[in-house]
Amino acid sequence: MTDRVYIFDTTLRDGEQSPGASMNAQEKLRLAVQLEKLGVDTLEAGFPAASEGDFDAVSQIARRLTRTEVAGLCRANKNDIDRAWGAVQHARKPKIHTFIATSDIHLEYKLKMTRDEVLRATTDAVRYAASLTDRVEFSAEDGSRSDRDFLCKIFGAAIEAGATVLNLPDTVGYAIPSEFAEMVRYVMAHTPNMHKAILSVHCHNDLGLATANTLAAISAGARQAEVTINGIGERAGNTSLEEVVMALRTRQNYMPMTTGIQTEHIYPTSRLVSMITGIIVQPNKAIVGANAFAHEAGIHQDGVLKNPMTYEIMKPETVGVNTNKLVLGKHSGRHALRSHLKEMGYELSDEELKTVFTRFKEVADKKKHVMDEDLEMIVTEGILRTTD
Ligand code: KIV
Ligand code: ZN
């Protein structure tokens, strides 16, 4: 028997909060289409009350996607909820994701509200959101540093008001796996009517523990993971989608859970995020880094040649990494270029290919071999020029 873990992708919202990662509507739409292809269950498209541009991007995504839930983030007040609903309402599966902080430090210094006031704001916000759609998620910001019993009270009130997903964020990346798992078990056991909702977790990576905390929470009963591609996000980032999904897939024997992710689209999606945001993936990044499947030591190379499983716990093809490198040069044609780029994770439109092909020929005239690094540069420049 396997359990389903829902993947809530927030690359376009929390991921966009990475310094320097802001995206325009066209770039967001392009990524949203790729994320749907990847198979995420929910896509948080943005924070519509934050700006006109984000409202517009979220609305375009909502109208375009057909299979994926499209969520808009909003604070727990009517104005924000109206903006979020205005942006997502045309989606096939629109979702409102409303949040308020629950830790004493946030209440005292940021919100200047009492616990009772936060409880009332939660009930009012969720009830109002639930009057607009059945798909309502409530997040307790800074949940991991909140008083556990207050958290359970807030979650119970959110369920009663109509939330179907309750999200427990480790907003500042403070939790430790064993502690976070224990908190998840406590919340699941003490929140009234918890059986009516799914518990979600949303971890930040300030101590490098976001993936570990997410997996610990899943083993303790959480069934939704909030993640971003390449782990981009506020400060040190969010839990990375590829790590959680591949950990679950690779360790089925220990954690028999499935996701709806089509893993062969992971690497192409990672490339696209990196290209659009300009945030480079560190070479040793798990799953999607340039060295993730490279073997340098002679003993390792020998082992891999005899049987890849000696040093590889997953096949590169499983995540869409192609190890069969073909060298391109000035005699290579458009078709070879397109298929090579596809193997690298770039699926270009005809117009983009035209721009990229012209530039490729210019580079090939000057260099004997055009390497993947050259192509990355050409594609990035070419696509950005076509989307401008
Ligand atoms: O980190 C956080 O607490 C958030 C919430 C808005 C879910 O991003
Ligand atoms: Zn966050």
C-alpha cells in the first residue's frame, strides 16, 4: 500500500522572493506550463495583492492551466482575499491560500495582535475564502516557533471555517527533523477534526535542513509538501522539489509514498527555472547539479562501467539528464541542434530555435566544437531576446 503525497509548488511565489529572481508575466506563464507538464498538484502562481503585475501573471496562469490547481496567496483580510480570488477565479481548479502568523514573536512585534485577535482573523478570513471556493488552504506563518496548543486551536478553527489544507511552515528554517516530526504528530493528534483536512509542510533552508524536515514531517503524517524547483526562495531558499520527490521515489522501500511528478521532466524544468531567473544551480546540487551524476575517481568510474548501481542510486535518465553527449559543430543542422537542446532540457519554439540556430552557426564558425556551456549561453541570450 502506498500513500499519496501532494506536491504544492511555490517556485512562482516563494521562489520568486529569492533576491534577483523576479519574473515577468510571460516568464511566469512559460514556467507554469512546464510545471503542469512536470505534474505538480498545486501551483502557487503568486501573491495577487502584491502588485498589478503579479495579479496579471496569476490571472493569465489561471486561465491557461487545465489540470493543476492554481493558488493565489493572500493575507488573512478581505481585501487580499478578494484580490487573490479575482486573479484565480477563472482557473479550472482555483485555490485561495490565506495566511497569518501565529508565533508570539510575530504577534507582538509584527502584527501587534493578541492570540484571540489572530484566532478571529483566521476564522473570518477562512470563512470568507470558503464562501468563494471549496479549495481553501490556511497557513500558520512561523508555525514551527508557535505554541503547539495555540496552533492546534487555530488549525481547528480554520477547519471549522472551511479550510481543507492546513499548512505548517518552518518559516525561518529553524526546525530540526526529529523535533519537526514530533510537532507534526502532536498537531495531527490534537487538532480538532484533523481527519477532515490534509496537513501540509513548508520548510525553509536556513540550516540546510528543509528537505530533511519535509521528509521527517511526511513520515510523521503530513501529506502535502510545499517546494520549489532548485530550492530557490526567500533567503537560503525553500525545500527543493527534486530532492523530496526523488528521495520518496528512491527510498520506496523505507517510505512507501508516491507523488504525481513525471520525474523525467525534473531536469528540463530545473534548467528552465535557472535560465529564466538567472539563478545558477551549484554544480554539486543534489539531483540537478552539473556534477550530480559525474564520477571523477578512477575506482568509481570503474565501478560505474561495470554496473552503474555501484555508485548511482538513481538513473540519470529518470530525472531527464541525458548522459549521451553528442558534439555539435559547424556542420550540424537545425534538427540535430533541436534534439540536442531537448536533451539538455530546452524545448524551444520555432521562433526561438531560429534565433538560437543563427547564433549557434556564428559561434561554430569560430570554434571547432560547440560545448554545452556555449549552448547554455546562446539559448539564454536567444530566448531572452525572443521573449522581450
Ligand atoms: O514561509 C512562510 O511561512 C510562507 C507562508 C506565506 C506560507 O511562505
Ligand atoms: Zn515561505
